[in-house]
Amino acid sequence: MPIAPQPIDQNQIEAIPNFTTQVFLVDSLNPKSGFGYNILVDGSIFIHQATIPSLPGNKAFDSKEKAEL
């Protein structure tokens, strides 16, 4: 039996955080250093990721497009 949709409470909508991302050069003086990204929640940095997660070492993303994925 399908579940009937529930009405949306406006208080719940306002409680949903606003997520955004930023891509950055790891070293602005050396563009070949690679890219990283920030994940912001309500305008504050929640995650600062200058290296590729789960890979050993400190390797940045090779391109802006890869950092955005």
C-alpha cells in the first residue's frame, strides 16, 4: 500500500541547511599544484579538502573538473 504524502511544515524547510561548494588552487603561486574543494554549510566551511580523500599521500586533484565531482 503506498504511503500518502505528508504536508510540508514551513519550520522544517527553514531548518534545512544550505550546502555550497568552492573549488580552489592548493597553492595559488603554483597552478600546477592541483585543486581542492570546500563544502560550506550555511556559509561556513564544514569540510576543507586539499587532497584527494582515501588516497595515500598528499595528492591534489589534477583539474578543477575533477575537484568538482
